[in-house]
Amino acid sequence: MGEVVGAGLLAHVPTIVLPEEVRRELNNGEDSTLVEGLHRLRRDVFDILDYDTVVVLDSHWATTVEFVVTAQDRRSGLFTSEELPRGMCRRPYDFPGDPELAHLIASKGPEHCTWITAIDDHSLPIFYATTNLWEFLGQGLPDKRWISIGVCQTADMEDNLRLGRALGQAIAESDRKVLLIASGAMSHTFWPLRELRKHEAAGKEHIFTPEAYAADMERLEWFAKGDHARVLETMGEFYRFRPEARFGHYLMMIGALGEGDCTAQGRLYSEYENSIGTGQVHVWFDRPSDGFPPARQTPPDPDYLAQVGAPDVPAAG
């Protein structure tokens, strides 16, 4: 029986892979705490925990008609960002995938009334929400598998939770020990181009609005207390501050961890930082002594069933 052995909401912000002198130039002579935070997370977690596979919930990979999980046996190449090619140019990546787990995740879509497809095409693009974190947390660990799941841009909160439930169920039915990474930011509004170079330093005064900063701080307090139920209850309020990918990366993660039943407390692996208006931070949720709660079941959805027909699901009870 598989299990999630740790999970984190981690910032993949492009500055982490810039040379240190450039990072300091952008930040009034100081280095970003996000960089040292990833080094500490590598030492504390990724180098010592017993795990098989890392699943990245990639907030930069936007699909449209379904959730997609990578199913290649291996992914390797040189990554140049279409968004920021000057700062992320020809960066090598090379890691094994986990086709067996990917297909198991996809197979759980009907049980949770959603659409998930496993894709093994080696020409499938990769995104820096995955590669930037792999450079810090996976490079040099050749036996650790990495797969990614994209956010679906037509998905709402319930859709994202359904993906998470399918993911959690698949992990539980596998023989894998898994680390989950919700790769993305909190509030996420950029300064306009003519203004943004005045707001490249990490200080909170550069977050796009004081209200967005306050909303992020509130949720970090709830994370520290393990109050994921409160985070979920107030998602409608948080959407006012445009969390990255509508916070789909977090919602998929917490869907796999039992949603409001999860009380895992978050510990910070960085300070909260600005990135041209957006809120960035590393928060890690250790596995509770008795494990994370099981993923919830999704009630039958008549609209889904009308579209695809009733799936062959064992009766409850």
C-alpha cells in the first residue's frame, strides 16, 4: 500500500536559478531566502526521506479539456523558457518518470467524475515550475522518479479537488512512497511592464496590494496551524487576489491529503517574498505520525455520468 510521505507548497520563481550576483543586484544586495530554503529542504527532506516518486502539481502547465499526467519512462533535454528565455536558457534536466503510477492516476478519473489522461509523448513540453524545483531537489538523485500533473484552465475548485482525490487514491493503491509538490505562488498579480522594475526586490512592500499581502499572511497563519479547512472555506475570498492558477496546485495537493480532514502543520522553508507583485514562499507539510488522512470519495455526479456513462465502480460499503 502506498502513501504520501510529505508535501509542500513551493515557489518556483525564476530568480532562484539566476546567478547569485544577479539575485543580489535585484534585491538591494541581499540574496533571496527562497534559494537557501530549497537547499535546506533538500538536506532535511529530499536527501533523507524514504520515497520513490515526486509528483509535481505544475501551475505553469495549463491544459484545457482534461487533466494530464506525464507518463514517459524518462524526461531529459535542455529547457529554455518561452516566458523568460534570457534568464532560463538551455538548462539541462534528466530524470526517470513513473509510467505505472501515471496510468494508475489516470485510471481513477471516472471514479471521481473527472477526466485525467496519461501522456507518454517525449515531445510533450516541460515547464519551469517542474524543472526549477528539480534542479534543487532532484538533481543528483538518479533513482528518484519525477512526474508532473498540469492545472486545467477550465477547472474550478471542485474539479481540482477531484483530481487530488484521484491522485490520493491512486497513491494509496500503489506500492509507492510519494512526495507531493504544489509548485506555484500565492497571490499573483504582476506590476505593469513600465513599473515592474521598481518592484523586483523581495520586500513585502512590493506585493501588488496591501490587501493581497494580508490575504497571503492570513493563509500562512492557517497553514502553520494545520487549518486547511479554513483555507478551503475561504477560497472564494482568496480568488479576489488572483492566486496563481486559481490555487489549483494547492487544491490538487490538499485533495490528495484529505481536504479539510488534513491538519498537517506547515513549516516555513523561506521568508515570504515578493516577485514583481506576487507572493512567494516555501511551506512544507510533514507526514503526521499516523499518516495523512485518506483522500475523500467523490459523490456521483449526474452531469458527468450523463456525458460518459456510469463507470464500473465497486459499490460502497
